[in-house]
Amino acid sequence: MNPTNNEPAIKRGWLRAILILLPFIIFTGIFQLIGTFVLALASNKDLLEMLQNQADNSTSSFLVIQFFGTIGTLLLIWLFTRFIDRKKMIDLGLSFQKRAKDIIYGLLAGFIMMGAGSLILYFSGNLTFNSITFNLIGLAQSVVLFILVSINEEVFVRGYLLRNFMDSMNKYIALISSSLIFMALHLMNPNVSLVGITNIFLAGLLLGIGYIFTKNLWFPLALHFSWNFFQGPIFGFEVSGTSSSSLISQSIHGNEILTGGQFGLEGSIIATVLCSLGIVLFWMVYKKQNVLSTAN
């Protein structure tokens, strides 16, 4: 029997997931380079100098570079989805129908975990709140920046990789596999630590736990955005080793294992505990929802 047009060009989902990894690095890098070139032209700066000093870039500069990088990621995923998977992009889990609750779950979870972690550090004497500076333009730029970050990473890791892994293997093994790749993508982040990279893996499990039951991206999209936004632009921590302007100016003291150091709160054992609790909680929530929907 000849394959139908809806059958994937490559049958094995795990192979489709593996094959996109190198093109992802290339596409994202090229489009980020284009973004840096645009910035260099707009600011009349030397391109090589900007590439060498990316750590000194402002939020607006990161926003432009991330915008181009996200365009590259989405273009690549569209090409793979259309011609390799032979599906539509929306099939990756972008349907908004009946997903308002998932968005609320995600936004609240990120806020509660970052807020709880900050309060624990504050009351233990490891965090001092220095001042509050409200910068509407800066916060608006941060909102857009971290929306783009969440779209870029969630559509790729959960929407494409995890979904294709699930076509080939047990959903929990697929979740672990995609989380390991998610962790690997952050290995070159500034100020990375063993605790931090372990927490990135746990965050991958947390972000994917709803997807393995719903195959929908709105919970991880909302949680990823909320986690980053409240960690950095609101509470003033670094986000995966990268600093940004923030509403609250603060300083941390004490052992980096507890505070996260320059990697941010997600580099602390507090985040380890919070992520672990979140994984268990949302596994129970989505497992129960799945049982109820199956019964109906």
C-alpha cells in the first residue's frame, strides 16, 4: 500500500527529533547573527565588537536578537512539520480552544515559585531588597523578550521534540529525553553550575508534564514566561545566568548552593525543591484531568 500524504516522510518520531537538532543550532545562530547585524547597522557599531560583547547588550538589544532567533526557529519547525512530519504547525499543540485554565496554571505557578523562593531567601537572611524602580518601557520590553524566549524554546523542545519522541516511545521516557536535550541547550549559559543545570533538567520535566497528557503547549508557554519574567525583571535575579533590568533591586548573600549565585534563583537548591514539588503537583492535576476526560 502506498503511503498517504498525511504519513510522515520519516516514519520514526525519535529520528525526526534527532535530525532537527543540528539544523536548529544552525538556523537559530544564523538568524541571531542577522539580528546582531541589524543592531550594528542601526547603532552604527562594529559587528565584530558587538559579537564579542554580547553580555553587555541591553534588554532592547537582546529583544532584537531574540526576535530574529525566534523567527529562525519557527521557520525551521514549519519546514520540518510541513515536509517531514506532514502536519500543520497548530498540531504541535498551539490550539487555544479550552486552554485558558492551562495559561492561568502556568502564570500562577511561575509567580508562586519565584515569589516563594525569594521570600525563603529573604527570611533566611540571604536576600536584601534594596529599592524599587518602575520603568514601564523596560518592563514592556522584558515582557516581549520573555514571550519570545518561551515561544522559541517551548515550540521547539516540547512542541516538536517531545511530541515526536512520544510517537516512538513511552511518554515518560520521551519526557526525560526531551528534558535532557533542554538541559544540554543551556550548558553554555553564563555562570552555569551543577545545581543550576540539574534544575534546568527538572524544569524541563515540569514544563513537559502537562504536554504528555494534553499535547498542548499553553501550559508550558505560560509557565516558562512566568518563571523567567518574575525571576528576572520583577524579583531581580539573573535568568539562567543572564542579568536584566528589574523592578526590584536586590542583593544576595551566602552560599551559592542556597542562593543560586550569578546563575539566578533557578541555580539554588530552593529551586530544586520547588521544581520537584511542581512536577508532582501538576502530574497529579493532569493525570486526574486525563482520567476524567477518558471516562467521559
